[in-house]
Amino acid sequence: MNPTSFTFSDRLAGGPLVSDALRAAAGRELARLLADATGPAAFLEVPGDAPSLDATLRAAAVVPARFTKVLVLGIGGSALGTQAALDALRPMPRAAGAREVRVLANLDPVSVADALAWFDPADTLLNPITKSGTTVETLTQFALFADRIRAARGDAGLREGIVATTDPERGALRRIARKLGCPALDVPPRVGGRFSVLTPVGLFPIALAGYDVAAMRAGAARVFAALDPAAPLDHPSVRAAADQVALMDRGAVVRVFWAYCDRLASMGDWLSQLWGESLGKPRGDGAVGQTPLRAIGSTDQHSLLQLFMEGPRDKSLTIVTVGGAPAMPVPDLSDLDADLAEFAGKDVSAVFDALRAGTTVGLVEAGRPVLGLHVPALDEAAVGALFAHFMVETALAGYLLGIDPFDQPGVEAGKKFAHGLLGRPGMESFGDQARRVLGATGEPR
């Protein structure tokens, strides 16, 4: 059995990508990444954190039976991983008592109003998630839904109807949880938000949805355990990182995640944050990184493929395939038209894969770099392994590029201006500067 639950291929990329120098660097940087597991690369230790898994499962087990629905409030790393797992696992069998889980991941007033109409304090548990405890979007959402709970069921309803997930000690959400006396789960302080899906951030709502979160962690653990600096490129996650860095050096400034599986669309959204926020950084006199782009096959053969095939040679493509499709033979209706004979008797999965294979060959023949990732079965262990794979690929690519993949200083400036516009004490100068830039029209001058 493949310890990583998937297979990786770069033989379609038009010849060897990784130089001897990059191979040696991969070994050195992988050793450094593993050594940083007790520091900035703390995501590597998450699958072995048994107490946090136990706390998550205990919290899920004591949720009152009347809560048949769960609303997750979060944004970015507090929402994308959960949504990715829920979508990927949708056809899997669920445990008895599984809840309907919905994720509200934006502050668009129309989306918030729709969620408020769906939300019923009598049967819906509220799970606000913010690592810092101060995220503007999440706290704004929280105020709306907590007010709805208190109006319907009083302070007792707040204590029973909310499970917060946040920093163990600091932040507004932790203070609120203490004041209300509602349960609260810890986000490990050393694990960055976009690396946190295998912590209580993702595990609690995914467990309430009826999926086996212990199996997810076990799948991730196998990926991490197989990392070996002595043979770095034998590991698919390391080879993928080295390939992406080599392609960046050749001018690939766009990274395409092309999944031939509708259930992995949200995984592409999660990877877009992970890849873009981790690797888009200044370096020396310039900058590095790739713009992530999510595509779905075969849908985007009819939209984006023309760009990929004959547009600028600035893209690397990772094509992801998934096994285990249900058998679905195409009936013979060639009596209606002779063109239908081509598909008659073939399985839908065979037609689908022929479309994928034809597109792949066309891209390779056009000299476009194509990497492949195949998942034999998309179960909980495989989903955990995919999360782990992309975390390693992203973090190691950052180390190979000579940047810090765990910070996001470029995000903070916009937050400061927003706080200034909203009137946070101490942020007045940022508000004044924002108004000077925006002017009376509210648009940049």
C-alpha cells in the first residue's frame, strides 16, 4: 500500500525538471523543515497531537441531539479546509447522528442574510472560528447570530448553542467564550491558520458531519512519516515541491490545480490560499510566487484549455484524478444518431478519462509542463493525505525559494486600514490615510 494514499508523476513534463543542485537543496531544506516541526513548521506535529483529537471528539460527542444542523463562521484558513473536506467526502457513508454542516465564509450581506434565514437557534449549533480571536468578518457574523440565539433562548441558549474555536488564551472570541461559559476548542498557537484544517478548526465540524476525522489524521501522518532527507525525491510531496520550484525558475508564474473530480473543487480553493499566501513574497530586489488557478475537468476543457494550450508559456499544470467511480455504462442509442455509437457500451468513467488523457497528451505535445496526482479512492484517509501533501509541498517550496512560507505581512496592511475606517481606537491614522486615498467617491484616486 502506498503510504501516501496517492501517486505522483512528472514524467509528462517534457524531460527531467530537477537539477542535481536542486535535488541536493531538496534534501537540505527538507531536513531543515523537519527540524522546524517544533517551531514554525508545527503543522507537521498535528497528526500526532492525540490530546487535541480527544478533546475534539469529546466536544462533538456532547453536542445536544437537538442540534441537527451546524453553522461554521470563519474565513480563509478557518473555513476553506472544512469546506474542502466536506465536499470531497460527500458520497462517503456517515456516522449515525450526522449533522448538516454549513460554512459561512464571507461577509457578503446577501450571503449572511441567507444564512440567517436558514439558521434556527432551536436546532442549529453555532461554531465561530478565528485563530486570532479578532477577525473582523467572523466577529461581525458572530454578533448577528449570537443576538439571534439570545433573543430566542436567552443566556442559557448562548451557553448551550455555541462552541468556539480560537486561541487558547487571547483574543475577543476566547474572552466571549469565558464570559458566556460556552465550550471552546483550542487552535494550536504555533500552527498557522491556512495549515490548521487537521486541528479542531476543521476536525470538529467535519466530525459533526459524520466523517472519520481520526482516519483523516492517520492519512496525513503517513505522508509526514515517509519524509526522508536522505532520499528526498522518492517522496511525492518533496518531488512536487522541487518540480514547482524548477518550473518557477523557467518562468511559470501561474500554478494550475486541475482536478478531474467535482468534489475537489473546494480543495482547489483551499490550495489557492495555501499556495498564494505562503509563497507570494518579496525576495531580494524582486518577488517570487505563483498565481494559483483552480480548474475542473472536463468542464474547463471548454473554457480554459485554449489558454493553457496556446496562451503564454507561464503555467505549470497539476492534473488530479480520482479512482473508485461508480459503474455507469452508456446505453446504445445509436439508432437515434450514428455519432452515439462511439460511447455505446463504454462506462461513463472511461469516457471521462479519455477526455482527461486526450487533453493531457495535447498539452504535453504542445510542450506544456504537466504533473499528475492520482488518488485511488477519495476517503477520509486520502483527504487527510492530500491536505498533508499540499502542506509539505507548499512549505518546502518556500524553503527552496529562500522565503518564509508561514507569514503573510502583505495581508496586514489592508486590515489596518479597514480597522481605521471602522473606528478602532489607536487606528485613527490608518483611517485618515485611507480616506485621503479613497476620496469622496470611495474609490482610489
